[in-house]
Amino acid sequence: MAAHALTSSTVYLNGEFLPAAEARVSVFDRGFLFGDAVYEVIRYFDGVPFAMDLHLERLERTLREVRFAHFRAGDIVALGKELLARNDLSNACAYWQITRGCGTGRTHLPPAEMRATVFGCVDRTPPLSECGVAAEVSAALHEDWRWSRCDIKSTNLLPNVLGKIAVADRGAAEVIFHRDGWVTEGGSTTVLIARGGRVITPPIDDPDLSILHGVTRRVVARLPGVDLVEQPVRVDDLRAADEIILAGTRTLLAAVTRLDGEAVGDGRAGPVACALLDRFVEAVAASVRR
């Protein structure tokens, strides 16, 4: 999984667009003290946000779940457009972080009324013309030690970071978490498998295996000719899969060619991953043309 670098010379913070080097957040912000914050990432192609409706739906759900009543998800539509323009970018990912706000000390129970801290930045991503070949990545399995509300897109990502560090030590680019023998998701991706002509992904409504409501997965499910089946996936199913595919806003669709050091299939991006990416790129192109 390729690293990405911040390319924002200008960021958004609490109603202002300002140079990144001048942005400041209080040490008493609850995002800093408690990780009391959520985030969303939106991909832009030629200045057009892709699947913005799905991102807003997910952000609105997240805000409801954490009881942030003091920020409107829809505000990021105009703010994102302005942020890209101020950074002279058209192909980028916009990162938005919303914390519950800033208090006067470290108190677990937040005051009833707080003003949200809202931060946005962007980083450059490849144009659609460079996204037509499925990336080939290595992955490794790791016990899922995260909390039970991974459906919330929270900034509390230390377990994800530690998981990625652990598998990086084994030469892998992405961690695939599993709990009690069942696959959940990647450290920053959704997991899909191809087996016997079917494309399968773990369900989002399993209370015992809480995972993020992945936007890219939802887009894949809507692609013409794709029958995406949601059902529990065992670790043994993953190991026996014809193909393993990772999906995400930054990743788009990537093929896992090695799992725990062993080749997946013939060790190259398989036909299902390539076909899904082709259809995905077509869907993005159609969205940009509208």
C-alpha cells in the first residue's frame, strides 16, 4: 500500500482557510485528549468528488452514532471544492476531521453544548488515466484487537497502526484482521474474495464482527454485471480464495498477490480484480462526465 504525503499548502480549520504551517488546535481539544473525533476521506477526479452521496450518508451516520449534533455533514461539499481550488489540485483526496470540540480541561463527560473543531486538508492522488492497472500488494493476517464499534469512522486508529507495523515487520503492505477465525477487514481497506466465480465480502450487519461501511465496496456492489455477496468469510476461505481483493477510497481496487508470504493464485493480479477495476474506472469516468 503506497504511502501518501500531505500536499496541502492551505488547510481549513474552524471557518478559515490558512497556511498549513499556521494551523493550530488547542491542547484541550477533545480530539487530542480523548480521540473524541471522527473523519471522512473523499476522492476527487478532475475536480469532481466521487460517490459524495455515499460519503455524506456515512458521515451523517457516524455523527449520529457518536452524538455530534453540532456539525452538518453537507458542509464539506462546498468546503472541499474550495480547499482543492486553494491548493490548485483537481486529483486529490480530501481528509476531514471533526472533533467534539474544545473544553477547559480533561473531563470525560463532555459539556452538553460544544463547538466542533473542523479540520480539512488535501493530498495529491493520481488522475483516473493512471488508475487502470490493478496494484499488486502483499498482505498478512493478524488477530483483530480493535474495539467492537469499527462501524464508526473514528480517529482512534492505534490498533490499525500497530497492526500495520506488525505485518510490515513480516514484509507485508496491508494487515487483514480476523476475529475468532472470521475475517473482518484490512487496516485501511475492505476485503473481498473471488472463489468459484463469486465475489464475496464480510457483511456489515454482523454484530459480532463490526466493520466499516465501506464506500468503495458499495460502489462495487452497484457495478453492472457484478453480483457481490455479503456473507461471513473464514480465514480458511481467505487462504483458499482464487483471488483476494482490497477496496478503499485511496486504494480503489488492489489485488493481494501474496498472503503471509505465500502466493495467491499465480502471484499476479487475477481476472476478477482486473475486471472489477475496469468497471470501477468506467463508473468513475461516467460520474466525472455528468
